[in-house]
Amino acid sequence: MNKILERHGARPRCRARATLVGALALALGAQAGAVSLNPDGQGQVLLFPYYTVNGGLVTVMSLTNHSDRVKAVKLRFREARNSREVTDLNLYLSPFDQWTGALIDNGDPHGPALLLSDDTSCVAPGQVPATGQAFVNYQYVGANGDGGPTGLDRTRDGHIEVIEMGVVGDAQGAEPVGLASAATHDPDLRDDAGRVLPSDCGKIRAAWQANGVWRLAPNSDDDVAPPTGGLSGAAAIVDVAQGIAYPYAATAIDHFFDRPDLAASPLHALPGSIVPTLDQAEDLIADAAGGTATALVLRGNTVHSLGFRAARYRAVSALLTRSELSGDFNTAPGMGASSEWLISFPTKAYHLANSGETRRPFLDAFDAEGSCETAALTVRTREAGTLPFDPWPSACEFFCLPDLRSEAPDLCDAVSVVTINQAAGLASAVLRVPTDRTVDMQFCTDRDTDTQTCPNGPDVHEGWLRIQLGNADVELDRPRSATASLVHFLVGEIVAADETRPLLAGLPALGLDLTRYVNAQIEPGVLANYSTLQPLNAERFAVPVLGIDEAGFPIPVPEDPNP
């Protein structure tokens, strides 16, 4: 398969960015092995916020191994409602290798997504069939049912999780070649199309068969070493009919697993199994209660350290927790513009499988309606960003800028799509998501507060939004008074020397802003399409607390009477 996307590195030149990265580097040095986001896009874990085949869209993706070692990688696809697995592969990437694939529909609008790949990198249990690998519904039907829909159309969109399982060595089966050598591309081996092939992918697959060396000891220290990172990923949602694409880079997490061996927490797992998972984060930080996962979260120039003994997926969630997402929208009729926001919760299913403090920051269990968390939404015109603005003005002098507060939206799925000023239809304009699954917003200055509708249609077509993720009734601009009222928050388990625990308010989310433009004014008979995709801006709310009270609310640190 031809490479659709190419990644280019750039040396940061911004002093402010260098300062922030330097602060994180110092923290990493002081607390080696802590789970952290890698701003340079490489890591042991990659999170892709969205894939889709809805409405004829195609998703193309690539995984790149930037190291000189063979990598064992779990590639897992999760559906959009409750993050249930719909297919997975074990990939074995040779040094400096890149694997590519594409997701399409099978021609049936109610059928499953289909994975295509003619990449030659070794795959277990087998290479992707030429006719494609159909996604399945085993994890949400029958005994695995979660109360949601059971059809294969549930597999048509979702998110992607990539976990490095380890570095493959050559200790096992040295004759005729070891396993690392078997997975390494050999310039002297080529297929009919002239593409270079690995030495012996059959040996990789045989290692997982009955009595195979990996079936018997998949995490042997002699053969599979702990992960070292150096993976990157990219994807693009392609609208073939319109000739446009929405490319994005995967979010990279480094130091996910930094133990000296895999014996205590094996990552290298049988193809088709639901492990490894994000619950297997583990670091080198000593703790009397056993293994821990410690997340380093950067807010401004401050690094917050959140340690977890149990439910260690929370370390990954801590890295992604945002109190607010914000970004632009453009639905100007004269530009043929359509905007949609994508809000993905990659770790939500891990929380919903638990209860109490380990379920936080999510609250509601999943059912037929999803697992809904209420967000607070504020809409502002573009002028409001440069002029004095009071969101709740009691009186206006000279000129009053409206705060176009809409109804509080419910974000119910693992991946929610917010549509803006779109007319009623069967599917959304950009991502083609069925409208019974979208969060629909209409923005106007004459909103009917009783029905929460725009009686004369939307009249605010350009501006920017702020979505407060959870804690909809709390003013987060006032940290000290807000803390005791929070309901959506994550608190580290490990108590600091000053007897406090760090708290992050909000939900663990990744957000994208997608806009399509249709230009019919170039010349008669010519229709031009353009597209943009931007990551949503994010805010963090982080404060120290003394713990959680019996009612489940944070206990604020008392104010210092002598500051």
C-alpha cells in the first residue's frame, strides 16, 4: 500500500515551548520512569481518537518504528459507543519499519468496518486477507453484552489503541534464524511486486501455535525485552467523493511500562486476546504496597505527579484529563462551511468497568443510552475575544456582547460528535455520523429558553466554543471555592510529603475540530472543496486536596491565614 501520510520532525525554536519541555524533562529526571505525554509524538502507547467508515469515508493509518530493534506491537480497534474491542492484531515491526492500513465499509451501510492492508510486516495470527478483515461484535453480544446495540454497524466508527508489547530478540529458535531476524526485512527477499519481505513471517506465527515458543513462554527474558518506545502513528479520514482529507497524528505516551522485566506484568500476549491493556502501566518508583504507575502532568510551568497503586489506567487518564476544551467553528452559508467537533474518551471503558473512586472521573454506568456526562457550553462571537465581556451582564453600556449560552450537552459515548448549526438529516455533514448519535447544537441570539431551540434558525455562524468537561454547575475560574463542589475529578492515590494528594478536574479527553468548505464561485461548473482539522485547545484544573470525604467530594486544603 502506498504511503498516504509522511511525518516530518522539526526542531522546536520557541523559547516558551522549550521552557515547558525543559520543566517536564527535569521532572522526568527526578522521577525516572513516570508515565508522560511525549510532545515529540513518539512513545510506547499511541492513542488515535477516531476512525470511521460511515457514509463512504475511509480511514488510513500508519505506524512507524523509529528504533533499530524489532518491536512487538498490539494494534487494537475499539468501537465508539463503549470502547468494546472489535478486532486486534499483533504486529512485528522490523527496525525502522512502517506498517500501513486502511478502513473501509463493505458496501453494506449496516455491515462492519473492514480492515485492508497489503503491508509486508509480519502479523499474527496471520497477514490481513486480501479481501480484508471484517470487524466483529463478540465483545458486546451474548455474555459480553453491555446493554447497547448489538449490530455490526456499531463497529463502523471508534478509536484505536496501540501498545508496545516488547522488544523481540533472537534467543529462541536460533536455527535457521531467530525470531527477531525472522521479522526483519531482507533486501534479498521480494514479492512479485518487488516489495521487500521479512525473512520468515511463518516462524513468527508458528511461535504462537500450540507448543510454540511464545505460546509456552511469551514473555521470556531471553526472547522479549520490556518496551523502549520510539513508536509514532498518523491517520487521516478521507472523503473520497469530495476529494478532501482530515489528517492527524496519534497522541504518544512514553514510559508506560518501565520495569526491568516482563515476568511480573506480561505485556506480550496471544493474538486475539484482550490484553495487554492500559491497566498495565507500571514504573520503577518504589512503593511499599507494590507496583505503581505515576503520571507526570504538565500545567503551565508546574508538573503534577499523580501516583496509583491499583487501577493504573488512571495514570493514562491523568495525562488526558482536561477541565475544558475550546476551539473555532465556522458554518457561514456563503462559504459552504460545516464544522463538527470530535470528543474522544480513550480510557472511559476502563473506568466504567469499575466502581467508586476507580470509576471517577466518570459517574454513570453504560446502558442503552450510553454513559452520559453533562458538559457546560459557552458560545462566543469572534468580536467577544477582543472586547470587554461579561458572560452574565446585568447592564450594558454602549455595546453589549451576547453570551450565547446553549443547553448543557450530554456526552454519552466513548467518542461523541458535536454538530454545529446543521439542518436535520440522517447523518452529520462532515463525519457522516447517524444523527441519533450526534450532539446537535444550534446557535442564535433569540434562543427560546423554554424549548432551548432557535425559532428563526441559527444566526451565529462564526465564533468559538468552550466546553467544560463535567462539573457543569461549578465555576472553575475560582479554584479554591470550586474544589469542594467538584464531582468529575481524578485524585492521585499516593500522598505527598505535605499530606496532600493532587486533584485534576474534568474528564480524560482528546478533541478535534473539523471544518469543510465548499466553494462554488471559482467558475461555472467547478466545485472546490477544502478541509481543516485542528486539535482542540485544552485547559487543566489542578489543585492539592487532603482527600475525599464520605459524600465523595474533595476535601480542600485550608487557606493559609498568614500567606
